[in-house]
Amino acid sequence: MPNQYTLPLSAAEAAALQKKLSNRPGFSPAERQYADFCFEGKDVNVAYYPKKGKLLVQGRGADEFLEFVLLISPSGNAPAADKILNGLVDTTPHFGVDESGKGDYFGPLVIAGVYSDERSAHELVRLGCRDSKQISDDARIGKIAAKIRALPGVACEVVCIGPSRYNEIYASMGNLNKLLAWGHARVIAALHERVPGCPRALSDQFANEWVLKRALGQRHIPVQLEQRPRAESDVAVAAASILARERFVRWMKETSAAAGCELPLGCSPRVTAAARRFVELHGRERLADVAKLHFKVTSQLG
């Protein structure tokens, strides 16, 4: 079909395009089955299908859309994937922060941060950086994490709060949001020391946005903080989520092997059974070394 293009698009690129079209005159949101979002403009329809990671652009105005919105030349064929990055990825200097292990009874809370800018943002996309929850293969997570750390111009920081320390801090603060904010602020402060000129930090939306703002303000870090839902669509936050997940998974594997029993993810009945098994092997007093004690699982052990 003439004037129709199907382009590969990552989740980060798609989120950036959705934001761009939402603020662009002449485009109105529309509904299309199976599409994550759809926009109608003058003589052009644009729809993104997340399952296949494809953007469908069709209509008499498709060529103009590619040229003037995506900033790529139609040329009759689907453009190369690396050319689709133009204008869609946030290349402004900023820190992206994310965590892993927050909802898991066993294991640490890991918070990671990544600095990206115009030079490194596209490289992070080409490495395959996206929300770590969308990558089920732990081996692939590990490979991407290693490449992120080796990428020139990318500053990284990972804080792993083991269960023993986690339980101490939680007992002192009595609130998970405060603990999360403390960890996020610590990561941002460490990144700021390495890249003092970075003006902005981005994280997922906190239940109470002022908790993180207050924690960052207490460290007197002159960084503008932005919080938004699904922040993992940003490539720096996506990279941070991969680093955090990699460290969490590695801790779980190493500790499970040392304990001689499985430490499952989440808070399911299977986790409760594993906690009972751990107590049988090592005693109730050692549970604080591997688990977050304020979870309901602890009270279910009897």
C-alpha cells in the first residue's frame, strides 16, 4: 500500500513520540484496537502496537509525517532503526533513577541511577535499554548491564541495601516511601558529585511526591526533580532499572546458593513456604539477613 510505513520503535521512543504528538497542533488522540496509542492528523494516521514494537504510519500525509515529525527521509523503504531515534529520545542531560526488589519479601532493595546526555542517550537505546520488567531473560539483563557500565560518557551508581540494613532503616523510619526517598536521594547525590553540571533528575512517581523532594532538599543538591508515572519509558531510567535488576538478581542467586534453599521472588504462598524452610534450616533469628521483616509474610510464619 502506498503512503504506508511500518517502523520498529522501542518503548522509550514510543513514549517520547506519544508525548510529542500530544503537544503538537493538528494531531488528535484516537482509538485503535491493540494499539497503545493512536493519533489522527491531516491526511495521516499514526498508531503504535507495543506487542510487536511497531509504529504504523499511513495516509496521504505519511511521507510528510516521516520527514517533518520523525525527521527522517521516506525514500520508499522503511528507514533504518537507528534513524528513527531522531527527535524521539530525550537527549538532554539528566539522571534517571529506578529501583528493584521493592515488592519482594526476600532480597535487598536496590536503587540505581544513570546519567545520559546527547552523546549517550541513543547508544543506550541501541543497547536495548528498556524497562527491565519487559526483559524476562536474566542473562540478557546481565549482558545489557555490563554494556551500560562500559559505555563512555555514562555515569552509573548502584546502591544495594541488604535485608539486615533495610530492616534497621525501616524500623527507624517506619515508612517504605521514606526509605525509598532516602535511597533515591543518595543515588542522585552520588551522581551529582560525578556530574555536577547535570540540571535534572527523573524518577517514577512517588505516592507522595514531596517525600523525595524533601529527601533531596536535605542533601542540598541543586538538581531539578521530575517524577512521572511509567518513567521507565525514559532511556536513562530504563538503563537504571536494568542495573538495579541485575544487582538484585545476582544477590538472590548468590544468597540462595549460600543458604542451601530457594528464595523465590514476590510474596506468594510459595514465598511463605520458602521462608518456613529457611527458618527450619537456619533459625528465626537469621531471617532478618535475607528478608524484609515488615512484610505480611513474616506474620504468617507463626
